[in-house]
Amino acid sequence: MQNENRLIFERKQYNSHLKDLENACDWLKIGKGRSLNYKKLITEFFEKSITSIQHILAYNESCEIVDIYKFWEGKIEEFHGLKEKIKNILIKGPIIADDESINSNRSRNDSFVYWLSGKIVSNINVLSVDGINHKNNFVKANNDIIIELDNHNIKIECKRIFSIENVEKRIKEALVQINSSVGIIAIDYSVCIRPRGQLLEAGSVQQAENFVANKLLPFRNNIIKFLKSNILGYILFARVPTMIVIGKSKILSATGNPYVYNRPESGIVLEIISNNKCSYSQIYKKFYEIVFQAHKFKENCDILHNFI
């Protein structure tokens, strides 16, 4: 991952990101743990061009924290006790996901629940998150997320996948948890998309997102068969650390090649897969239109894309 042609980084936006990260840590009153390490790593990455694997991936890792903060800042008091849960998972775990083990992946598994629920909480009536009810609701909250739409309580189970071989097992777990209720299965494929120790290089954010969407294709085709009639469909998610090439320097390296200017990005892809066999498919149409702000829903189409 280290290359003499990759040592010049655009610094324009990183100060703003660091401020957001500081605000997130202050909001949660975080005084220790991995969230605090990211500021140091990101600063050293930009200011000193230190390019260890932790330095390179710190920006992407910290983006999830900033997202959760921005999603939940104005809503968190409506879910008593949720703020403390979010704080705990953002303290725990290894600095980068590459260093996760079966004994240390719980925090990032839970953060996927908080990220997705935060993404939808401003647009949809969220009844509960991770067992914590909204202050005005008293549902039996045993699922990752429960939402209300068109007078239906919809259960969302979130699964982070670490290997393709494990997908079927995790989907079946979600089906048991949803039981006979109307439900959605959300799957985070980030670990499967990106091999450890690597990151994506692209000419633009859109190019990076298109690449990730194409990488999701075999996963889509493999999971359709597990859908049951009470499942509205899937939400597929992937977050991939990306270096966007923004230009070349007039200065040449020792090899005679120009240095390349890069900007780190955290590329996210969200996709909706609709279950046409579900009798409540119109609810998913509304869910898609409200949450992902689509202009139209393509009838008789299983796969609907939305890049954010």
C-alpha cells in the first residue's frame, strides 16, 4: 500500500472532518478508546505523510463515527439509554476492522445497527433500536430495529458478513428473529468486498461506488432464494476506504514519474432488493421512496440502487 507516487494528499477537507470527529467525541463524552485514536492518525497521515495501514484506514473508520453523530444528534434524547450504548461500542474494538477477530467484532456489528437506524430515523417512525423504545412507543423490542409504516410494525435485522460461506447461516438467523412478522434483512458486506490490507483507488467517488456496486452483484444473486413471503426484501450495505486520484504534480519522483495527488474518501453503497412475492411490497416501495429519496420505484424490478 506504500508507494512513492502516493505520498501527496489533498489537505483541503480534512480539518473539517477532524472537527466533526471532535464534536462526535464531545457529544458522546468519549474519553478513551479507538475513536480518540483516529484524530492523531488522521493528522499524522495528512501532516507527516505517515502511511501505515492504520494511518491510511483511519479516515474511513472515523467516517462511521461522524455519520452516527450527525444522524443521531437531534434525535437521541427520544431513545432513553441509546446514547450510552452508542458510546460504548465506539470506544471498544480494534482501531481498524482489519484487526478484528471473532472476540472483538461486536462493537462494529452493533454500530451497523446504529448507523442504519440513524439513517432512517429522520424520515421514518422508528419504534425501537437495539431493544430501546422510542419515548412514545411501548412495543416489545427484541429486534435490532423496529419501524412503523402504513400501520405495520416492521422488524429489521442487521447482519455483518465476514465470509461468503457464512451468508446463508446469518440470513436464516434473521428469519428466525423476524419470525412471522413483516420484516427486512439488512446485510453489511464491507468485509467481503475489500481484502484486508487493501483499499480502492478511483478517479471519482462515483467510479468507486460503481465498482463496489458491481462487486455486490454475485451476492445479490445468491440471496434472493432465501426470501420468504413475509420479508419485504434486503438492504445491502458496503463501506470501502477509497483513494480518489485528483491530479498529478509537476514534481517527479526518483523513478521519473509524477507524484499523484490523492484524497481519501469513505465510499458507501446502499442497495434495496425488493421481494416481489411479498404481499406487502407496496410498503417497501414507500420505505424506499421516503428513506432513500428515490424519484420513482421501478415496477417488477428486484434490484433498486441508491448511492449516497
